[in-house]
Amino acid sequence: MPMVLVVDDEELVVQSVAAYLRADGVDATIAGDAREAERVWRTRRPDAVVLDVRLPGASGLDLLRKMRQDADRTPVVLLSGLDTVDDRILGLEVGADDYLIKPFSPRELVLRLHALLRRGDIRPEDGMRPFTVGPLTLDPSVRTASLAGEVQTLAPREFDLLMFLARHAGSTFGTRELLRRVWGWDFGDDSTVVVHVRRLRRKFEPDPSDPVLLTTVRGTGYRWATADELSAAVGGRAPA
């Protein structure tokens, strides 16, 4: 049974979410502030976390930033009363996998959590083989990507997105289709895709402000370079 940590200082919120999760066969543990949440997060290692942005003491963003800096890759859904694009992008940039605005439907939250849990970390014993396109090699067993000898360890959704695009190198996909085919969602905020694309560009592009590997096709979506294009773009790079 997967375990989800629910962090919010509003008792009605945590109890409602926990009840929905338990009804769906998910073990739910609750915490009311960042300090207690961090203790449970580190000791019990939840399969996913529902995290309110505004908490007593340290904020949810502070806690998430701290855990990500410690290389924790647990899927996280942020909850917030702030409904601007900049707020959503900030939460995703800090390391959240999804972002829900209050008030929200507990049922929708549970559906999003199930989508995240289905796409949890792939373990070495799953026996998935590395995939190569030109000078790019992706290893699902450890979620690493090597491009021209430079190795990057990717967050789960970063790896999923890059693997999908690399398997369809040269094809273009819109944000709605990527949410459906990579995240497994028929709902969600386009900012989720935008931020993950931005992260990948920072890790792989020679110049993230002028991408040549993960490009935007105006009015259509995003496209990963073909094997020949990759080889031409990174041919001058020195191996790490």
C-alpha cells in the first residue's frame, strides 16, 4: 500500500484529503507544519507528498527546496491559494510535480496523486535497458542521461519527458498531449510542461536561451532533435 504524506495546517483539509486517500486504498499520514512534515518525510519515506505552500514557521516552498537540495525525488503536489502563473511556475521550479489551487476537489487531488504514483521511480531491478539516439543515452534503471559524455541525473518527470521525446525524436507534441502521454493526465496546468522543458534545456542545451536540442515549434509544441541533429549540435563538445 503506497503512503502519502499530507501537509497542511488546516485540519479540515488534511482530514478530508486523508479520508479520500484511505477510501482509495492509500495510506495517509498527516502533518500540520514544516518541522513535523520534514521529520515524517525523512523517517517514513512517503511515496508522494501533498504540501501546502503556506505553513506555520517555514513555508512549504522552503521545505520542498530543502528536500530537493538533499536529492529527494519524492513526487510532490503543492496546494496554494495563490492563482497566478508566476506562483505556479515558482512552485514547479522549486521542484513540485503538480500544483493545485485552493479550494480544490479532493477527488481531483486523489486522481492526480494516483497518476504520480503510477509514474514513480523506476528501480534497477525493473530491468529496463538503456535507450540511445545519436550521442544521447538514457538509462531508466538509474534515471541518468548522457549526452556526448556529460552525465545528468534527472528528476522522475524530467526523465519521463526526455525519454518520451527522445523515443519520438523529430516529432512535435503540444503541452496537452505531453500532459496526457507523459504525466498520464487528462487535466493539469500547461505550466507543468513549460517548467520541465526549461529544466531540461538548462541541463542539456549549449545555450538554454537559444535551444537547438529541445526546440519550440511555434503554435504546435516541443520537439527533440533527431540523431543526426544531435550529433551535429554537440559534436564539438569535449567529453566530461
